[in-house]
Amino acid sequence: MENTHNEILLKIISLIKSSENKYKEKNFKESLEDKLEIKSLISKLSSNKEIMDKYKKELSKLYSSKFDLIKDHKMRIDDQKRMKIINLLERKSQKKLSHKDYEGAVKALRRSEKYQ
């Protein structure tokens, strides 16, 4: 079981890097597809705290910045407010996706990941 979790984590990390590269190349549709696959895999592992911590650590490496307003905001709000923001951004992403706005959809998902 643990081996399967590690395989899934490695796949998630690979998808995170792949999505980021595609985003930088302005291939928003494929970047979004990778993000959605990551979300699907994460939903299977959300009960495993160790895996979730590694996932969050990988995201923090990706989104680290000297001036990170979301990080500052995240430290000042409670978990309930943070979850509301994440859900709002995920709904926004779905709405953008339904209008075939792949760039907007992937940007909203990336922003929601920063609140993780």
C-alpha cells in the first residue's frame, strides 16, 4: 500500500513539473489537463498526511517568491476562510473551462494551489 502511495506521489510530482513547463510554453490546455489529473490523484490520497505534506512542499518549491502576497494572506486567515477561497477559485476555474478559456482556468487552479 505504501509503495502505491509513493508511486502516486512520484506521478504527482512529475505532473506538477510537466504542467509548469507547459504553462511557461503557453500550452494552457495541456497544463490544465495535468492540473486536473493531479487533483484527481490528490483526492485519492487526501487522508494520507505524509503524502499531502510532500505535495505541499513540492508546491511551495514551485511557487516560492520573495514577494508572495498569497503566502502573507494565507498566514493571516483561518482554515475555513482559506477553504472558501480555494473552493471559489476552483469554481472559477470550472467556469472558465466551460467557456473554453484554458488560460484563465489554469491560472485560477494555480492560484488555488498556492492556498493549499
